[in-house]
Amino acid sequence: MEYVAVLLPSLVVGLLFWFAMKAIFNADKSERQAEARAHAEAEARAAESNHGPNAAPNSGTNAGDGSSTN
């Protein structure tokens, strides 16, 4: 019985530490998922505004920008 009395405080502190770390990691995971969703939504809005019905077509050339490769 004295072994339980000796080990119990360490076990309780270990369990408290485990629960605290689990809560921190879960909060971090949730925050990363929310940030990824917000980033994806922002990219979708940007793509929609760039490719909307009034958007100018992109020719993919640098003609007229004053740069020269020769």
C-alpha cells in the first residue's frame, strides 16, 4: 500500500500533464484547420474575382512591358 502512496502523486501529475498537452495539441490542430479553410476561401475569392465575367483576358506574354531577353 505504501507503493501506491509514493507513486500516486507522480501519476496524478503525469495525467494532468498529459491532458494539458492533449488539449494544447487539439487546439493547435483546430486552429491550423480553421486557418487553412480561411486561406482556401480567400484564394477562391481571389480566383473568382480574377476570372469573373468582367476580367480582362491574360495573354500570357510580356509584350509592351519594356523588358528584353536579348
